[in-house]
Amino acid sequence: MKMKKIHLLIKEDFDLIRKAFMKNKKIMLPIFSGVIFAIIMGKVDIIIILLACIAFVDFNTLYIPDIFNYLIILIGLMKFNSYFILLGIFLISFLFYYARRDALGYGDIKLIFGLSLNYGFNVFFIIIFSVLISYLFEKKGKIAFGYYLFWGTIIEKIWFFNFNPFTFF
């Protein structure tokens, strides 16, 4: 199997983003409102913006572009926390089991790895919130889990901004 050249991978990702914009523009309103809500709460950063792009494309195509995943991973690696890297490696090894059963895509695994590099142990809350939201709103077989990871991250950032469940005083 030949390795694809990097410019072909980027071209495929941008073609996918273009197709997502042509397919369904109604989903932009909830994603945009989530970003605005994060801005109002003062908890917006580049990760939220990248997650909003991922949520839009994943909701329309059930595919997460690698270029966004690699940017999130790169931002997490620049922070360099060895505990977060070990946590991310643990999550990848655990989630590959679900990817082999077609329950979770490889783009979702890369995204969760990037989120674990950026948010550390709070990624467990992001996953819990995302799974709960997806169970509430999705009834069909395949879901766009990147969309729900976006909302799980928004909820986690606001949850820990207003209330830290590990402190009682």
C-alpha cells in the first residue's frame, strides 16, 4: 500500500469540507450558537473553533478531516504534559477495541486523543457528556460523534468554569 502524499490528503479534506457546506447549512446555527455561548462565558479558545469546524463537517459527512485532528493534537503536544500524553495513549489503546467493531470511527479516536492532550483528565467528563447527549438526541445506528464531542466540550468548559465538582469550599 502506497502512502498518499500530504498535498493529496489536504486536498481530500478540503473537498470534504466543501461538500459539507453544500449539503446542510441548517446545522450551522446550533454550532454557531455554541461558540457564541462559549464566547459569552469567556471560555473560547482555538480548540473550540476547531471543534466547531469538526462538528459541522462530521454532522454532514460522518467523517472528521485529519487536518483539524492533527491541529488539535499539535496544540496539545505543544503544552507537553507527560501525564496527559500517557492518558491519551491509554485512551487510544482502549478505544481501538470499539473502532474494530465499527462502533467508533478512527477520526473520533484521534479527536479524543487530541482532547486528552489538551484537557487531561477532564476528557472523561467530555466523553460522558457527549455520550449522554448523543443518547438523548440520536436514535439511528451511525452517529456523528465529533458533533457530540463539540457539545460535550462546551458543557465541560462551562461546568468547570462555574462549578468545580471536586471542591466543596
